[in-house]
Amino acid sequence: MTSIPALVEPELLAWARKSANLEPLAAERKIGIPEGRVAEWESGNVHPTIAQLRSAAKVYNRALAVFFLPEPPRDFDSLRDFRRLSEATSGEWSLALHAEYHRAHFQRDALLDIAEREGELPSTTWRLNVEGLADRELAARARTLLQASTSLRKPTSKTDKYKHLNYWTNALEEAGVLVMTTEGGEVPTAEMRAFSLYFEEIPVIVLNGKDATRGRTFSLLHEYAHLLLHSEGLCDATTDARATTPDRKLEARCNALAAEILMPADLILATPEVANHEGAWMLCELIEYARPYGVSAEAFLRRLTTLGLVELAAYQEFREKQRNEGGSAAEVESTSSEGRSSKKGGGSFYYTKARNLGKGYIRQVTGAHRRRSLDSSTAATYLGVKVGQMERLAEVADL
């Protein structure tokens, strides 16, 4: 049988490969074609077959229809110039990170589709007028807004780390933010701990599933600070003594806002055992006093530093010691990509899927399906599951 050639523009093939951050040889191996074939495609000397184009679309993480455009899109799903810290590799994204970026847009588009079908505007409760507000007041208003948005019980010192994360995640989801987690553990935390996409309606926060649970909680509020400031980024926590560039100053400010939301200064300073602590802090003490806030021992010690209760040199020494010992300056906890869901025998697929997609997202898609705004095929596509799996997934995502 004669193979049917796909009559696509060569420059579209080159654009898709380069935007996926793949060298020609790597692309050829992933697609399963002979060495040198990508160069032939992109020069126009040879056309891929329809089957090969389908494989390329999957490898490049692009919809098949994109390849039949007359020219590479200029404003379609283009990667933005996100801020990178100095220790990160500037400008180079892994294929896995590209895939997560595209997935974030796909899920947001799904929610926009549902809103349009049902004739309802997405919630914008998450917004705040930040003009003229000092950062501590801004953080206090953000905390009040989020706490009023969720029906979940406020975490305490006896609440486990997962419930702390779920509490703040649900609050943001109910306020109108799409919160997701990376899939498969393929994006290293050294490349990205979280990123955010700013939109007036349905902004997006993506957490790294490989990160520790308490680290994700802090990153979640850090990214929310970006949204409040009408910015977005591919971020990590900067712990510079002095942030000197505009990007690093913004990162430091978002850290400070996240810390004030999670660990209000008034509460910490009103705790005598903390405010009047003498001598060096032991790790076990930091863990105990960090627990009510759902943060890591390192984040709590950093907070004490910014409040003038601990010398910066002491914090830096603690941090360096933990790094040298192979820890994350936090109590020992699993940083596997599956987290605690892997412990739920037989149900790990659904719990992992719910974490990655975001429970709020799943509730919106399955809710639209129940209201018959979405047919079963479309709803299953939006969720990335089979039609028969949707009911169980909806149960897992329920509050």
C-alpha cells in the first residue's frame, strides 16, 4: 500500500521541533525515523507520511491540525520569557516542562469552553486591588479572601501536611484559579518548583509533583503572590541576602508575601516560646513550631530570620548543613512523584490523576457532564480518561 504524504509546510515542522526543544537526532529517535530524515522534512525535499506526522505531533506535543496551518503561528501558545534564577539554565526548557506548559493551556481552554457553553463567567474572586497596599496588609487581605473562599476546615498543628496543601489549593480553586501538578515526575525541581500563568480569568498555577508536600504549599502561595502582582513566572525560592536584579527582587517579594500569608508575623511574635527563644534552633524545634503553618523547617527558620529573630548567618549555616546532608532543610518526607496516593492500593491511578489535573478542575468538568453541557466523549477527553473511569475520578475529586 502506498503511503500518503502529508503536504505540510516545512517551516511548520521546524517550528514545532524547535519549540519542543529537540535536536534533529533526538526527534528522529523519538519518532522512529532514519537519521537525517528531519533535515529532509524541514528543507522540503521529503514530505512525512500521515502516520509519521501523527507520531511527530505526539513527540512535539502539538495538535495534528496545527501542522496544516499556512505558517507557524506567532501568537498561538508561544512560550513566554519567564524569569529564571541565575543558577538555572537560561532559556532552555526540557521537553517535559514544555508538555506541562501546553497541558496548562489545554486545561484552561477546557474550563473556558465549559463557561461559554453554560453562559457563566468564571469566578474572579482571587483578584485584589493591590494599589497603595503595604505588603503585610496585602498578605492579610489575601489570607482573609482565601479563607473565606473554602469550606474546608482551617488546618491546625494536628493537621497533616497533605491537608494543609489541600486547604490552600481548594481555597484558590474556589476563588477561580486553576491549580495543577506536573505528571510522572519528569520535571526536576532544579528546573522548576512551580510556575504561574497570569490571566484576568482562570489564571493557572502548576506545582511540581516531585517537590516535597510542604514545599508545594509554599510554592502555591508564592505563585498566588505573582498573580496578585499581575506577573507570572517559572520560579524557585530565592534566599539571597540581597536581591539585586528586578526579577530577583520580585521573587523575594513573592516569597515575603507567601510567608506572611502562611505564617502571619503577629501569630509568630505572639508565641512566647518562639519570640523569646535563646540559642541555636534545633531541627526538632523548628519542625514542631512550623507544623501549625504547614511549612518546612527551613521555611519557618527563614521566616524567623526576616522577622529579626534569627541572624541571617545562622539561617545560611542551617541551610548549608541540610544541603550537605542531602536533605531539603525539612523533616524527612517522601518527594516521590506519586506522594501518598501510591499507598492507596488499587486506587493510585485515580488519586494521582486527581492530584495532577486538580480536583477543582475535575469537579468542574464532571459537573458540566452531569448537567449535560458536555457529552461523555468531550468530558473524557478533557480529563484524559476513559468514559467508564469518569465516575470514580469524580468521587476521588469530591470534597
